[in-house]
Amino acid sequence: MNIIQVIILAIIEGLTEFLPVSSTGHMVITSSLMGISKDEFVKLFEIVIQLGAILAVVVLYFKRFVRSVDFYVKLVIGVIPAVILGLLLKKHIDKLLESPLVVAIAFVAGGIILLFVDDWFNKPKVDDEREINHVTALKIGFFQCLAMIPGVSRSAASIVGGMSQKLSRKAAAEFSFFLAVPTMFGATLKDLWDFHKKNVLTSDQLHHDIKYLVIGSVIAFIVALLAIKSFITFLEKKGFKLFGVYRIIAGLVIIVLYFTSNALHTA
């Protein structure tokens, strides 16, 4: 992976992390198209820069993060399912991350759901995060676990989960953003530790890897700052249908490319 590829992946991550289109799926496809080999560092990079993008939430919603202890209690409760399943299924998840075909199928399936989700959950009763109770936070946390399948979209899974619990689109999206902070913080720490245990790096290699991680995280953070508010505004006005159409078209294109060329076969 070179510096241009780092910048491209970071921009894609920042743009897609909070959209219901799967940032991980887009990075898997982009990596394959650019011929990036799925080694241990690339997998680590794709996790770490997601945390960089998600930290934009803390900056934009800083007042929410200092408002009450119960806010953190709900986040802890909501992240428990992902922690448990993530530890149990990590090897299987890592294997799925290597498959553009899995991403494509998840794109299409998720897109079909997004075409109808606005009609399914059109009578919200909760429009503020403070009205979310602990049981609801846990249920949304289980929905978030669907995103362990690359291409599902953590954002889409948790937003749909919130809407299924009578949250408005805005409230569901914002809680999805908040829930991403501890989820990705934990995932990043786990992957950094695993990478450290498996790899003995020279000082030059360590410097190289840290440089790429920092550059990627900073770029993803800046792009995400610009993307979050635009997404909330669009979601309130237009809903999910356009994202559903995009996912279906993108998924079908990927499937065709997968079976008709070598472009998307893992290097």
C-alpha cells in the first residue's frame, strides 16, 4: 500500500462511514480494484481509520458527551452485543473481509431493505437520545452486530434498529453515531494489540506503519466532519430510498465484475 492508496481509502472511509452504504464494503472493493493485498497491516489500517472518522462525532456532538452519566450507560449497554460476538467470531469476520462477493451480496440485500424501511417505520415516537431507555439501547446494539458482515453497513443496521424501536430517523442516526464511538474504539484497541502480538517490526517499518495510520485517520476525520451534518439533513428530508437504489446498483455491478473479470478477486 502506498501513500496515494492511503489517501484514497481514507477519503472513502470519511465519506461513507456515516452513510448506510457500508464504509468497510467500499474499502474492501476499492482495495481489490487497486490491487492491495489483504495483509495484516491493511486489515488493521481499515479498522483504525474508521475510528478516526468516528471521532468526528465526538467533536460535532461534544455537548452530548458531557451531558450525563446515563448517556454512557446506554452506550455501554448498546456495545455489549458487539463486544461478545466480535470476540467469538473475529476469525470468521476477518475471513469475510477478504471477499468482494460477500460485500456485493450484502449491498443488494441491504439496498432492498432500505427501499422499504421508511414505509415500515413511519410513526416514530422518540425524537431525542435522552428518551432512549436501556432496553432499547441493547436492542439497537444487537442490530449493530449485523454489520460484522462486510457490506451490511454498521450505520444502516443500527439506524434501522433504532427506527424499529420507534425512533425518528434523526434520533436513530444520531444514536447510531454515538454507539459507533465505543464500538470502534474497542475494535481498534483489539486489532492494534493483535497486530502487535503477531508482528515484530523493525524501527523503519514501525515508523512507516504509524505514518500511514496517522495520515489515514486524520484525513478520514476531516472528511467525516464535513459528511455527518449533510447526511442528517438529507436523511430528514429524503429518507433511505436513494441509498437503497445506490446499494442495489453498486452490488449488481460488483457481482458482474466479480464473475467476468479478475479485477475484484483478492490479490
